Amino acid sequence: MRATRALTKVEFVLFLRNPTSVFMALLLPSLLLLLQGYIIGGTLEPVAASGQRAIDFFLPIAIAIAVTSVAITNYPSAIGAYRESGVLRRLGTTPVGAHRVLLAQWLVSGATLLASILVASVLARLAFGAVAPRSAPLVVAVILLGAVAMMAVGSVIAAVAASAQIAYGMGFLVFVACLFTAGVWTPGPLMPEPVRTVSSFTPVGAMTQALTDAWYSGSTTWSPFLVMGAWAVVAGVVALRIFRWR
């Protein structure tokens, strides 16, 4: 336990010293939110009979982007860097064990994800008057399962990337695709139906749609949970089977 705490502390310090990781995890989701609110025209105007504005749909998207950014770019690149430098191999020969590095990375990712969500939510409240979620427990459940699914997808990249640069490149390609399915360019409720259907079968698309429903209506269907759960199981099993310590 002491070794895990020490490793987690080191991983957190290393995270704070990496400007790219801090930007992708803590700043990018909020900056996208501000961009949509202040640069993109019409996002502050009502687009639904309920009075909801386009910017209201971007808070769940910003949260989904925070999850994706941490899981797909930061986490795999950190593991890739350790594999490149031989840290995983050397730790594997000590009583500490290389597996504790993975646990420390998950703990740091969870903490940075929580911070990113808090920053984006407070910013949305102060800048755009965003309302509180209708069902906070359901919102938390969606975020937790979505985070596990995306960390499992990130683990597939982390399992094979030979270096931090390769992991970051692979993660960034997936991240760009996730921006589309999350609804950065067109929020889920405003997407054409075929595009919305396809997006609903991706982990980020399912998370965003469930998060939007939970936030503004207080309920959602089981299908997004099934999609995120399936991605978590399948990607997790694949990552375990192909993971390389060297």
C-alpha cells in the first residue's frame, strides 16, 4: 500500500510537470466550452420548445471530452514513455511490481478527470447559467461507466505503443474521431438521425447521449449503459491479452 501511495504521488507530480497533459486534461474541455459559447454564433439562443440553448448541450459534451482526453491521450502516452525507457521492465524485477504503475496511472487519471469535470461544470454555471443536473446519481453513474469504457479503450493503445510519441499519435487520431461522435460539431439532439444512431454505438457517443438525457430529463434508457459496458469488457479483455511490459 505504501509503495502504491508513493508511486501515485510521483505520477501526480509528473503529470503536473507535463504542460501537454495538463492542457489536454484540465483546460481543453473548458476551452471548447468557451469557444462554443462565445465564438460560435447562435449557441446562446433557444433551439428547442423547452427553451434549451445549443450551449446547454455542450456541457455534457465537454464532460465526455474530458473523459476521452484523459483516457485516450494522457494515460497511453505515460505508459508508452515507461515502456520506451524500460521502466516497466525494471519495475517488473522488483518487489514493487510494474502493475502498480498502471494502478497509479488509473488513480491519477481519475483525480484529473474529476478536477476537469468540476472546472467545466463551474465554468458553464458562471459563464452560461447552466442548470444543475435533474438526476445527479444518474449523471455520476454515466460518467463512471463511460470513464471505465474509455480507459479500457485507452488501455488497448497503452498495451502496444512502443513510445510516448506513438501512443500520443494513436490516441490523438482516436480523440479526433471521438470529438465527432461526442457532438462537438453537432450536438447529439441536433444530429441527423442516421449519424446519431451510429454515434450511439460508440462509447463517447453513448456517454454523451446518456449524459444529456440524465442531465436535462433525469432519465435515460438502458442502451447507452449496454454499449459502454460492452466496450469496457471487450477493450479490457483485448488490452489484457496483448499488453507488453517491454
